[in-house]
Amino acid sequence: MGDAEQILVRVEPDITALDAAAWDVCANPPGSESSDRRPYNPFISHAFLSALEESRSASAETGWAPHHLVLDDGRGGVLACMPCYLKSHSQGEYVFDYGWADAFERTGGRYYPKLQAAVPFTPVTGRRLLVPDGPEAETREGYLLNAAATLLERHGASSLHLTFLTQGEWERAGGLGLLRRTDQQFHWRNQEYGSFDDFLSALTSRKRKLIKRERRGACDASIRIRHYTGDDITEAHWDAFFSFYLDTGSRKWGQPYLNREFFSLIGQSMAEKILLIMCERDGRPIAGALNFIGGDTLYGRYWGCIEDHRFLHFEACYYQAIDFAIERGLSCVEAGAQGPHKLARGYVPQTTYSAHLIADPSLRSAVARFLDQERRYVEMENEQLARHAPYRRGSDVADGDDA
């Protein structure tokens, strides 16, 4: 009997009700820790997503009602899945569609609710169509997208948005009629450096001096930087880091998205995948940066401080991350959204991808025209910025291998 005759689709409103191992076989197949094609991604793991829901950080009350799609083989076996949420706003996404919502509602439309296939509050690239490798992989991706379109109609939603998906998924989604969007981040690429000094040697003289000056200036004699991972991370560390997180959140967007319970939950379930960088002055934590360790990438997520020290942000978030990636042999550091200032610190422009299904024909046509122009602008800006990367002529990054 073929796949098409067996597959059932169900909507799961609670990821904790799904078997963690079954989800993770789709999200991070066995061997993904060392796989070049599909390296382990902590953010699509059952542990991370369930921590968001168990803590009520991602819930109907916060505007992120879980509606995860699961392909079932008819006997309860999971063939594929997609993290999906019914949303009543556009906060916590980092791919901005406020203008689309405003334009649609000015003409009498109703933009919310909408469907979001994403990792809440997390602008990092990863698969959104969680399908294991195999001859049926692309077919099952199509099933998931068709199921999402049906879910969109069922809830009277205006649109479906798959954000920070992989380039391959983006291209295949475009082939199925979704609108394609691009944006920009800055990532550091490891050119098989043996040390931080090896990385510095690939930079121009002026940029080497800049980074050395910033590293010297970040820490006076009273400040010490420590790395914590696994069992070394305690609730006291989370208490301190949460105070940093609250400070940053209140200054940037008014209300932090994550609550204190979330950090305890990830500390319990995935501490080995966490790098917590803590800056201590005279033994007291004053700043910190939270990172997640992937199969080939270190993902910088949150930074905060309760004391202001010049260059300490650069040191904790960028240079310590590079040090760790070199030590672990990781090929990339993703330092979060935005930030052309990262270019001078060795992080080069990287295109990010999203795909969009819009139900209303008039809105779809207007957005399609806008995205055609926006993609060209993003491409030109990335090319221009890459030419100003701080690497010496003749280095792999300067020659365009990774920029």
C-alpha cells in the first residue's frame, strides 16, 4: 500500500502529548550530531519546544496557540511533523509583516489570526518541514504544506508564514506556489582555525587591532568570564541570567517573551546543549550570554547585563563564541538577528529565508510585488557588505567562499 493511502494528518495542540523520540527522529535524525547534511539543531528538538509550552511562554494566552501538524502512518507512527502556531499578533517572529497587516485591515480585511510555522522568539535558521531522509521526503513536505493550507482555511486565517527555514525548503515551497522572502543576518565562519590568533591573522591589520583593543578593554582586573555547560549550570546561574534577560527585554521590546520557568526547564532537559557565558565582577554575576550548541553551529541567543562595561557585550557575545567554536571545531557562529556592527568583528552577511501563503488574492498580489523588490535589495546589500568584510585579500572568506 502506498504512502498516499496510509497517511493521516492530525493537529496536535500540545507538543508534550507527542512522543519525544518520534518527534526527534523527524527533527534531528539519528547521526545528526555529526551529519554535514542535517546537523543537529537544538531549537527544533522536542525538549526546546516543549519547554516553551510547559512554561506557558508559547501558549494561546501569549498569542502562540500550538497547532502542530503531524503526518501519521495510520498506525500511530509519526512520518513527519511541523511546529505550527495560530497567532493573534506578529510579535516574537523577527520577520516583520506589520505593514502587510496594516494595509489589509485598512481595506476592511482581517489579518489575524494567522498561522506561523516557526520556533517562537527564535530567529535562527532550521528546518520547518521535519521530514526524515528518504525517497518520500519531498512528497511528505508537500503533504505538510497542503495540510497547513487546509488548517488556514479551517480557522479563517489570513496567511501561513514559514520563517527562518532552510534554503532548500524555501526553494521547494516557492515551487509549490508560496511567496518567497529573504532577509539578512551576520554569521561567523570557521576556516579551520586552530586558535583565535589564527582567526585574527586572516583579518586586515586595522581590524586585528580593533578586536585586540576591544578584548583588552572588555575586562579589567576585577572581571572574570566563565563558561558553564551541562551539570555545571545551577539554578543560581539561571536566577542571575534571568535578571540580565529581563533588563534587556524591558529596554528593547517592553515585555520579555520568556519566563523564569522556561530557563529551568531547558536546564533540566538539554543542559549539555547549552553554553552559558557569565561575566563576574569580584565574584558577582553582572552580565551573561546564553548560547545553544548545535551539530555544527554555536547559536548565540540572549544577552543581558546589570552593569555597563565598555566592550563587554562584544567580548561575551562575539569573541567568546568564536573561541568556543574554534575549540569545539564548530563551523559557524550565528549571533542572532540584525547587527551590521558585527561585520567589523568577523561576522559576514548571510541570507535568511521565509515563505508565505496568503489567502486573499489582492493582498497576495501586492505582497508578491513588494517581495520581488525586497529580494533584489537584500541581494545587493549582502553583496555590498561582503565586499567590506574585514578579511585580508586571499583569505577564504574574503574570496567569497562563505560570505
